[in-house]
Amino acid sequence: MTSSQGRKPEEMRLGVFLDAAGHYASAWRHPSTPTDRFFRLEYYRQLARTAERAKLDVVFFSDRYGLPDRYGDSFRATVTALHCTKLDPFTLIAALSGVTERIGLAATVSTSFTEPFHVARQFASLDLLSGGRSAWNIVTSTSDGEARNFGGERLPDHDARYERAREFVEVAGGLWDSWENDAFVFDKQAGVYAEADKVHYLHHRGKHFHVRGPLDVPGSPQGRPVLIQAGASEAGRDFAAGTAEVIFSAQPTLDGARSFYADMKAGAASYGRSPDAIKVMPGMMPIVAATEAEARETEAMLAEFADPVAGLAILSDQINYDLSVHPLDGPVPELSEVSGMQSRLQLVAKLTRSDSPTLRQLGRFYGGSRLHRKVVGTPVQVADFMEEWFRQEACDGFNIMPPYLPDGLDKFTELVVPELQNRGLFRTEYDGSTLREHLGLPWPAGRNRT
Amino acid sequence: MTSSQGRKPEEMRLGVFLDAAGHYASAWRHPSTPTDRFFRLEYYRQLARTAERAKLDVVFFSDRYGLPDRYGDSFRATVTALHCTKLDPFTLIAALSGVTERIGLAATVSTSFTEPFHVARQFASLDLLSGGRSAWNIVTSTSDGEARNFGGERLPDHDARYERAREFVEVAGGLWDSWENDAFVFDKQAGVYAEADKVHYLHHRGKHFHVRGPLDVPGSPQGRPVLIQAGASEAGRDFAAGTAEVIFSAQPTLDGARSFYADMKAGAASYGRSPDAIKVMPGMMPIVAATEAEARETEAMLAEFADPVAGLAILSDQINYDLSVHPLDGPVPELSEVSGMQSRLQLVAKLTRSDSPTLRQLGRFYGGSRLHRKVVGTPVQVADFMEEWFRQEACDGFNIMPPYLPDGLDKFTELVVPELQNRGLFRTEYDGSTLREHLGLPWPAGRNRT
């Protein structure tokens, strides 16, 4: 059993958001990225073990279904300029479960084109196999291109996607409660494997799903997988407040982050949940080096790689709107009605209001750091930033987004983590074995939980 | 590149069919089965490494969706008497990819309630992460209970399931051909990740699926996952002849196995395939000990555990027909019209014709060895059996089904494998690194393959 008691209040949670090349859109072009290892488990094992040596809470992989091709109805810019290939993130964290010991393993799985029985069962299985270290980042898909790999032509609209997502998570939670904790008997003499009275049908009959259950997989050492959400729209925030245990978000400013943090904690409370039961971890891209000048040089090099068209290709896909119909050197068009990822849209709107960029300039941002919150400087400067946000109640920790890999992660763990540890802001050893314990989350409530 | 040339024709292929407890229905009751480790990766790692030390070709895990409850519309008998829990097998082999080096990793995934895009992508990802060691056992689901976890009430009929399966595999194969082998450029200076002209949409629009593609995952060191099939019905055999690279089957007699083998090789030829491109590996349950008497004792002990009602519960689910409506001590009813697994039905019909058992007796068989081909005896006796079937062209090797675990696998690898190796019938070292190489299968043909 786990609870948040005993955790020092001044310790932050740190996850690392991984992919093959890093979070600069053209990071693969950095001289140090190992393009010949992008499809090898050995590479991801190295990354995950680096994070584990630094005692990070969790490694996280995002997802989408297929190649981004919303821009000009073509994947040409994406395939040519970007590391567009993507291993299935669930398969990746399952493979990593055998080569890591303590660190949490999180993957995005969309609720838009999947079945709750399969998703619940795969995560429940991984949660057992990893000893209670799995987490599911619940998203809705955001582009028509994804719909076209699953029999559809168009993405369902935003509210419909969230309606399905809510019911999906309700079903998954119900399936995870199929087995009471003490259902197993394992009496070989009497021939009683388990008590049938402690195994339960779900009998879910909702608008989107009919699922009878029971799941044939019992609960894990952390009860059930940790639920992550990153919705920034109104529907997304409300869903997260009621459901999520970890919130990833993109927060460009301290004030915005503080307001989001307060909003999410209040939202959790409005659902009768403890504010401690929901951890807010905004994304943060550290570009760190021994000197600030060196860090700035790295940033300049990464920005140099940016391809504006490829940047617009990523953005078009995320907001589900083809930006290729507008002139590259004209202003950013009014985008309030697009149906894709509302959080990206909000960031673009914010940028457009303050800087009035052209589409090419927006593409350059997006083909570079993608509007993520960068912190560029020395280990002390990065730690100062993190400490300020943490102490100012702008977050419970961060989802670290290395600008390029593996070097960007190595630098963070070698330079920044020790600085945080010296300040008493981050653990020096794991004191639990499950992800729920690392994060200081309570044992999940549930129908069949004691 | 792989081909079957250079492989000694007298070497057989050996897979091992694993689960938690073993293949006797009540194997978990054997004093040596570690019920406290059934949900731990460490246990499956031990099993897979044992198989790998013995140089076996592949470990295999089967699947179904949910708890068998067709019998009396209840899971009571199943949950009480059987090791009814089941980890998602794909998740399990993904986890095993990190803790094994050479052995193939095969899992069942049904085509009945899944999407080809997801299945193709997960297997393609695992195939890369494992270095070309994955295999997909393609099945159609067999019970109404499974349908009820996916919005349905009744299982689609047998022919409809196979129709969907054919189209499903066609789509998956097309997605695996999304990337030409030489599509990647990785030119960091010029900023060219890959050649867009060498990446292809699928644009599949069939009866069951509309899938545009491309997949965002390229081919693996073995080209694509190995395809396994186990259909024994006419539709199943025809599907396997055209599609499968490995055939699992249940063959009780040498004559039946020889006829099936000839039939499958001829079937492959009728699809323009080399007979070597399809490996027939019937299931075989070795109960082996230093002396025949000791082996018989083990068999008697395992049979002792059999629960006739639980046996009928498994069978009811597999054939999708509730046997609880018939008296336990009456004859086995006429079952020719049931819609579930036709291969099981054939075995039951055969047994019923020859032995006229009561339903209780049938349940006892099924709650025991489940009608699988047992071979009970010394290592020499088991090897003699295997050699005879192999030399008589009844098979290309076997899918070994340990009666209980881990001991049944240890005994097979320690006692029988060396005997086969001494006879020159089985490898003493892996000479390839991919599953396709172990099995002596050709590089897969495909639109975008060189």
C-alpha cells in the first residue's frame, strides 16, 4: 500500500519525455544523434537506464497513428526533414520493463481508435510484469490522417472525442477492478485456484461501448496503472481534473503555469479528490552546459537545423488544418475553428498576438523547439528556474524534454539533477518500488479495492 | 538476407508453447508450479532463457479475450479449478525481447476484434526492437464471450471470421511494405532523413477495412514478422496454405499428421509458394523422465488433478457451445453445427467415434491433457517418436507443450534436446540471429522488398 505520507514536501517529481532524436523538431541532425540506433532496443535501454541512474520518476513516450501528412495532403516535408518514424510506444515500454528495475514506464495510447478491453488488458499486463511501474497517457487523436487508418475519413469533433475518452477510461477502470485483491487461493490440494465470488463482471453498456468483462488479468503491486492526461482545452482540463493522476502541460510563463496549477488542484477538489492525488508536471526543455555561452551555442546550432515547412507540417497535423493553403510569408491565419489539438492552438494564438509572426516564422519556431518552454543556461540557472516554478506552486515537478538525444539527457542528469539533489529538491535514491510510490500518489480507489 | 540454403535438411524446428502453469488443464496443481510467480516477468524470463539455452527456435504464447464462461454462462468452474488468468501475450513477448538474445518470440493476436493498423504496428515495432525475432500467430476468436467484450453479442460465423482474417492479413502485409528497404538517407548536412518517394501509401479499401497508411515503422532485420497459423478447418487450411510460414496443428496420429503435412505443402505449392516456405510443427506434449515408469507416474499424477467440469468449461468455450445443458453421464452430443474452433470439434468427433465416452469422461480428458498428442517415456523414447514423425514427413519439427512448468520444460531441454542433438536432428548453436533464419524461411516477398 502506498500513500503520499512520508514524502518530503520539497521534493519535485521528474519525468523524461523520450523519443528517438529529441524534442527539437530537427534534432536528428545534431552530430551526436545515433540515427543508426533509432530502431534498436539497446538505444532506448541506454536512455531509460540513464534516467534510472538519476532516479527520475518515469520515462514517457508519446504517440500518433501514421505519418503526419495534413500539410498539402502529403508526407513529403515530414519524411524528408524530420525523424518521422515512430515505434509503437506501448511496445517500447513493454520491452523496457525487462531492462529497467525501478523507473516508471509511461506511454500514450489514444482512446479514439482503440478498444478499452485491449488497452486495459495490455496496461494491466505490463503493470504486473513491471512490478507496478506502468502509466497510461490518455489522449484523443487529433488529425484526419489518423482517422483514415481506421476506416474513417474525418476525425470526430473535439467534444465527441472527449465523450468517448471519458467512457473509455470508465470502462478500463471497471475492468481493472475485475479481481478483488484477495481473490486468489492457490490451494493445490483442494484444487481451488481463486474464489469465483471475488471476480466480477463489468456489464458496461454505454453510448460508445458494451463491455461485459471480467478482465482475465488481476491488479498489480500499484493497484492499477497511473493515469496521465495532457488536455489543455476546457473539456480536457475537466477530464483531467476528474481522472488524471499526472498532468502534462505546455506552460510558457510562470504566471500561466501558476494559474493552471491552481486550476487543476481546484478541479481535482471539485471532484472530491485530494489535491495531492494529482501531480502537475509541465514540459520543460533544458539546454544546459557548463557555461551559458556554450548552452546558447547549442541552442543556436539546433535552431539552425529548423525547416519552416516541416515545422508547419507538424503543426498542421496537430491542429488538423492544412496551413499550406496560406502564403508562407503572409500572416498566420485565424485558426479558432480548427478541430485538432486545442492546446497547440492556444500557444499559437498567444504567440501570434504578441509577436505577429509570418507563417514562415511560425514554421521556424515549430520546426525548432516547437514552442516548448526552453530553459537555456548553466546547471545553476536551470535549477534556479525549476526551483522557482516549484516553490511558486507552478508545478509539482517537470516533464523534461531533452532537446536532442542521448546527449541532452546525459547533460540534464549529470549537471542539473545533482544540483537539484544538493538543494534537497530531488531524491538521491528511490524509496519505493512502484511508480505510484515514486510519484507520491495514493492507492487507487476502486470498487474492488481494499 | 536469409534463405533456407545451408541448413541441414535433417534438422528439425522446435518451438515451445508456454503459459504460466503448463498444458495440462490443471497443471497449476502440480507441487512444483510457482503460483506466486505467475504474474512476474522474472518467471517468463527464466522459461524463455531455458528455451534459448537449448537453442529452440521460438517461444510461443496463445491468447483469448476474457475468462471462459460459455459453460452454464458462468466462469465459476474456470476460475475455481483452472489457472484461468492470462497476461496479454503480445505484452509478454515484448517484455521478453529485452531479456533474451536469439530465440524467436511468438504471440497470438486475433483478427476478430482488433484493427490491422495497430496489430501491424505493434508487431513491426517488436520485430525491430527484438532484432527480427517476432512472430504473429493469426487466429480468429472462437466464443461469444469474447465478442461481448467488444460491443457484440454473438461471434461472427466461421466463414465471416476467416474472410475478415484474410483481409486483415493483407492489410498488415501492405503496411509492412510502407518503407522501401533503402528509403533512409540520414544525411545530417543536407537535412534529408529519408526519401519520400520510397515511402508508400497503402490506400486499402476493402470490405472490412479502409486503411490509408503508410505505417510509420519500417521493416526489420528479418523483413517482417513471421506469420503462424493453426487453422484446421477447410477455410483455415486454405488460409494457412496461402499465408502462413509456420503451421501449428493438433495431430493425434502419425498417419493423420503425414496426410496433413502433405496437404499443407501441396496447398503452399498451389499458391505458388515453395514447400520450404511453410513449416509444419504439430503440438506435442512430452512427459519425460529418466525411466518410463517415472514418466508414467508423472502422467498419472497430472491426470489425477483433472476436473471434468472445468474440462467441459474449456471445451465449451473453444467450440462456442454450452455443454452444461447435457447430462454429465450421458453420451457426448452431436456437435457438428457449433460455430467455434473447428479443429477441437474434429478431435472430439474422432474421440467420440472411437471410444464413445460420456460427457464426464470427455471432460476428464479435457480437464487433463486436453486431447493433445502426449508422448510419455524416456528421453530416448521421446526422441524416437520425434525422429519417426520427422523422417516420415509428418512434420518439420514440433511445437513442444510442456505438461507443467517450469519443470516440464527443464526436463525436455535437459533430457530430450541433447538426445536430438546427438542424433544430428537439432542444432547445437544458433547459426543466424533472426527467427526467419532459425526456421530456414525465405526473406518475405513484398511490394517494396528487394
